[in-house]
Amino acid sequence: MLNTLKWLGTFLCLTGITLSAFNVFPLYLWFGLAGSGLWALVAAKTSDDPLLVVEAAAVVVYVVGILYNWIGQI
């Protein structure tokens, strides 16, 4: 199960990175959030603290970006 989450998280992160490179905003935020969220879950389940810190920080940044975009459209 963890291996599947890792691969799905990797696919989602790479999709987000690709969308970012082509400036497909804000879709890349959602893919990045989903991928980093899965990796944060894996890191928490495996007690991989350095990975958890990186991915949790990425989740926070993605959420702030999504909220900033959402609030800016109001």
C-alpha cells in the first residue's frame, strides 16, 4: 500500500511540476498539493522526519497559494 502511495504521490508531484513549467495556473497548485500530501502521509507512516518536514512545508505553501488565489478572485 505504501509503495502505491509513493508512486501516486510521485506522479502527482511530477504532473504539478510540469504544469508549473508551462504556467498552467492554478491547476499545478492542486496537483502539487495532492502529491505532497500523499508524500507527507507516507513520511508520517514511516517516521521519516526529514521527508515529513519538507512535504508538510510544501503542503502549507500550496494551501496558502490556493487560498491567496481564491481570495484574490473575490
